[in-house]
Amino acid sequence: MKNSAPQPKESRALLRFEVICHIKTLQQEGRPLAECVRAAASRPWPGENGRYFAARTLETWW
């Protein structure tokens, strides 16, 4: 089986999936959706050196 780097579309889709899963986890802790989206927007994605996304952008992914 060949391991290759994900294509740009696949990378974006995986990033969106990660953000959505993070938001859902925060919701399961009992937080309101707006707070969850703001929390996700306040951190870099996918890691320390990642990009920040506006809450409005994350809302469109939801």
C-alpha cells in the first residue's frame, strides 16, 4: 500500500472534520454552541503553528 501526502482538498476536508469534532466535544461537555465556536476560533489549527479561523468561517463549516 502506498502512503502519500494528502491532496489539498483532502487536507482541507480533514482539517474541517477535526474542527467539527472539537466543537462537538465541547458541546458534549454542556457548553453552548456559540461558546464552542468561539473557543475553536481562538486556537490555531491543526496545531501550534497552524492557522486561526474566524468564528464566522467555522460557522459555515458547521
